[in-house]
Amino acid sequence: MAEAILQVRDLVKHYPLTQGILFKKQVGAVRAVDGVDFDLRQGETLGIVGESGCGKSTVAKMLVNLERPTSGTITYKGDDITKLSPRALRAVRRNIQMVFQDPYTSLNPRMTVGDIIGEPYEIHPEVAPKGDRRRKVQDLLDVVGLNPEYINRYPHQFSGGQRQRIGIARGLALQPEIIVADEPVSALDVSVQAQVVNLLERLQDEFRLSYVFIAHDLSIVRHISDRVGVMYLGRIVEVGTDAEIYDHPTHPYTQALLSAVPVPDPGAREHRERIILAGDVPSPANIPSGCRFRTRCWKAQERCALEVPLLAVPAAFRLTDSPARHDSACHFAEEKRVVPPEEEGTAPDRPLHPEQAELPGQAELPEDTGLPEDTGLAGQTDLPGQAELPEQPPSPEQSPLRKGPAPGEGPVPGKGPAPGDGSAPDGSAPGEGTVRKEPTLPEQPPSPEQPPPADGPTGPAGS
Ligand SMILES: Nc1ncnc2c1ncn2[C@@H]1O[C@H](COP(=O)(O)OP(=O)(O)O)[C@@H](O)[C@H]1O
Ligand code: SF4
Ligand SMILES: [Mg+2]
């Protein structure tokens, strides 16, 4: 088993809740992350999945040091990065980079693609001396499957999928070892999601990257992950290999989430049991005692209100060699297969969209394939004024990218403010609350954050 490159122990982030205007008094705390443990092994992809508001982005931000933990440790190659001096931290940060959720807001519209991707070199000039930067950025564009000639273009001249490639190129600029990808495909059309996921997989092999891949869509997480951690209200409640989690889940919350995953085969769909969790997700400012899932759990008993279940192999499976023998924070963990067994040819790692199964790796595609992803502004010149245009081109999805140098590539306008952190404003989605098990299920997913139907467009995720 590969060794852990990153160890997270009892990671906590509480945001104080205050009252009063002049004399602010703390009246409570939003327990956004409330004791998270996991290991990330060298070269693996750890998927983290959970409903909106469960703390995924907050974990991501702490991993890349955009947020300081309230307590807990994040150990990278033996050093707790939460306690490093600013100088030592700078070196570590180079090795842990983030790809943000929303390619529409995470790229500064006033900066050229070259400046966006090359921006990290301003902070880490040792990686690319000034004279070498343009070539490095063009290499990165090439690596993510974009035409290096587009270095002087602006984000609005690219489609959503292409913008996310730019975000990925920026994440790769400093040659990191770890990439934390926070819902990197949630804001993209379903038709483009698989292409970006395939690109990430290819880059992982090429650069021996380790990924923390965050999503609320269980099917995407399964596709890319070696192991999966399921998060609920600030904690990981179950973690295991993708087969353990998808085929042998033991935590009731995982089972409920899985029961909402779209099943393509209508026959299998009829036979599966749908578990509907009704009511609201409790507020992270008011977490239930004992097991935090108990207000929605159909199996809850008295013990659940009194004792916090630890994330460990449940006693019932400790002495077995069953795939149910993996960590699960439930006093009454039981194996329950929710998703029907995969039929032949629909193995867990199947591409997300059958029509894309035959496509070679994303970057091998020529840029003007005509795929929805690969659109641009044929014939458009890079007029300086374009930087001021709204981000969305009038009809970006209609014309294929023009190959070759962009005409009129003019001087690079001055840089605007640094790109924001890219996370879309997050808000807890209204969830479900009181627990109700309904074997006969409406097609409505239990929560707005559940995976979209395989053939429908995905709206921007709010998580
Ligand atoms: N800066 C902040 N101040 C107060 N509460 C916050 C802040 N950032 C996030 N939260 C709250 O923390 C919880 C977890 O948020 P987040 O990590 O964004 O969840 P997710 O990414 O899983 O949707 C949410 O209830 C959110 O409202
Ligand atoms: S500990 Fe109790 S409430 Fe929590 S998931 Fe298990 S059965 Fe449900
Ligand atoms: Mg989020």
C-alpha cells in the first residue's frame, strides 16, 4: 500500500457566530468541519462526497491553506503544515494546489490566459525564470489540450470546459504533487464533465499526482476515485475503496445517497430500493448530540443520541474478510446493497457518458473537434477592448475553434485584481430532515444536491 502523502487528523473549522454591533459577543459557532480524519496516499484519488453545506469546500481550503483550521493537524511528508513558519509554508504550498469549482468566476476576466496561468510564477519565480515563462505557459496549455497560440486570449473567449482546463493548467504551473479539486466539474455541462475528468486522470498518470477530488455527485466520484469518503455535517461518516463504498455500504447515510444515484438500466431501476431522507439537514451551528445523522436516520435508537459513533471498522465486521470491513461511523452498521450489481460492460470505471467511451484521452483530441467543449470564437480578433466584454461570448458554443495564431494579438493589458478563490458563494441547501424510508420511490432525488440525471445538463452547483 502506498504511503500517505497527506494525513489529516481531527481537523476542525468553527466559524464564530457573533451578536451585537459595537461589542461583538460570540454566541455560538458554525461547526463547518468538526473532526475530519483521512489519509491521502501517494498517487491515489480520494473522493470526498456529501451534500451541499457539509463542509467539503472548507476542508479543501484548509488543505491548501486558504483557511486556518481551528484545530487539528494536516501532515504533509512528516510536517504539520498548520504550524509551519510562513517561509516553510510557502515551499509546501507550492506542492499542494487547488482547482476551483466554477471556471466562470475563478478566472479573472481582465487577465489573459497567459497571465492567469503564469501568475503563480510571480510568487515562485524559482520555478520559472522570467524569460522562460511564456514557453512554460504554452507548454501547460498544450498539456491540458488547448492551443498554445491562445496564450493572449481572455477567459470569456473560451467555453466552460476550456476555462476549467485553464484552471487546471494554473493548478499545474508549480508542478505540485497534490491537487485538491473542489467540485471541478459541477458547473460544467454533463457533456463536458467526462472530458475534464478524463483529462484529470491522464494528468495524474503523467505527473504522478495525488488528488483530493470533491463532489456532490456520487457517480462522478466513483469514476475517478480509488477511495471515497462520505461526509455529513462536518465529518466523514464512511470511508473505503470505491467498491467497498458503492457495493458494500454500511452507513445509513451512504446507503441513502446511493439509493438516489441514477441507474441507467430501467429493469434494475425498478428493483432497487430508494431511501428518502425527509426534512432538513440540521444547521452546523446546532449539531445533534450523539450521532449527527440521527435526526434523519431510520435506524436511530436511544444509544444514537447518547454516544458519538467513531469512524472505525464496525465490530460486526472486524473479524471478517468481507468488503463491509471498512470504516463506518455507525453504532448499528449493516451491509446493505443499494445500487444493483453492475452488469457486464458497465464496470465501476466506465466512462461517464457512453458516447465518449471511445474517445481517446481528452488532450489527444484536436481542438476543433466540434465537441461542445471545444468551442471558441473563430475569426474573432483579440481586440484590446474584449477584455471589458462580459464573460460570456454571445454564442460561444456555435463556432469551432480556429487553429493557428490568433490574429491581432495585441499587448497584454494591465492586470486586474487577483482571481478570487473561485469558490462559488456557498450556501447550505435546504435538505431533508425527518427520516422516512420509502421503498416505493418517486423519481425525485432526496436533495437538490443529488446527482443530476445522466443525460441532463448540470446547473451550477451550490456546494
Ligand atoms: N466564512 C464562513 N463563515 C461562516 N460560515 C461559513 C463560512 N464558510 C462556510 N460556512 C458554513 O460552513 C458550512 C460548510 O460550508 P462548505 O464547506 O462551503 O460546504 P460544502 O462545500 O460542502 O457545500 C456551511 O454551513 C456554510 O454556510
Ligand atoms: S449511529 Fe444510529 S443514528 Fe447514527 S447512523 Fe447509525 S443507526 Fe443511524
Ligand atoms: Mg463547496
